Amino acid sequence: MNAPRTVTANFERPHLTSTQVGMLAFLASEVAFFSTLIVAYLAFFGKDLDGPRPSVLSIPLAALGTLCLVSSSVTIHFAERSLRRDQVSTFQGWWSLTIALGISFLAITFYEWHGLIYEQGLTISRNLFGTTYYTLVGFHALHVTCGVVSMLIIAVLGMRVHPPAAGVELVSWYWHFVDVVWIVVFCVVYLASRSAT
């Protein structure tokens, strides 16, 4: 009598390089960092005795910036896919469009801040809302700036040599993370907070 045969499936585990593991660890620390800023914003929400309050925020401007960032996640995906197919010129087009969308987001953010500071009188030291708002949105803008600079470096390198596939992948991960963080910030700061005032 033959013993029942056991079938074992060979599942290939995805192999992560040390740089990929490092980037994932960095992004995990960034999740903790932004979670702390969001919790601080929510903890101090509504504690101000005087204005300006979240009602001075411009949802149309923030929505336009959100559209730029969400679109940039799509364009960077197509850029990375083009590079994997060794379509360098197509990659450069999508990569440049991603950079342009990132810069557009920053321009919209700074335009909104100009109005908040000079028209609404909302500064980082005006009240608790100003402090938590500029800290949260400001650190996000700083991260977007770092992402744009990284993409510009890769774009310049790509003009001389083949774009570094590993660098493109890691910057893409970072950029998707920055976009997801902004969606959370937009929902908490611009939609939920504004409707609560």
C-alpha cells in the first residue's frame, strides 16, 4: 500500500535588496512622523479662542493641488514602466511631466500660503491652528520639494547615461508615499476640519 503523496508548492518569495529594505524602513519612520503631526493637529483642533480658523482655507486651491499630486502618481508609474521596457525617451517625457506636476503643487501651496498670511492674517505664530497647520502642511511641502529635487537629479543623470533603474524605483516609492500622505492631510485638514467649524 502506497503512502499518500504530499504535494508541496514552490512559492517564490520576493527578494528585496538592501536599498529597498532601507527605503521601506525610512518610509515606515515617515509614517510615524506624519501620524504624530496629524494627531497633534487633531488634538489642538478647536482649542483657539480667536481666529483665523480652518474656514479660511481654500478647498478649490487644495483640490487643484491634490489633482496635481494624484496625477503625478499616475505619470511616475508610467515613467517607471517605460524605463523597465527600455523606452528611455518615453520615460523622460513621463518623468518630466511628474516633475512639472510636483512643482505645480508647490506653487499652488505657496500661493495659498501667501493669501492666508497677507489676506487672512494666519501665520505660524498667530494661534494653535496656524501653528499646527503650517507645521503639518509645511513638512509635507518640504517632502515634496525633496522628491522634486531627487527627480531633477535623476533627469539630469539620464541625459548623460541610462537613467538608474534602482534610483527611479526608490524615488517612485517615495513619491507615491508623499501623495498618499497628502490625501490624508487634505481629508483631515481641508475637508473634515473646515466642515467642523
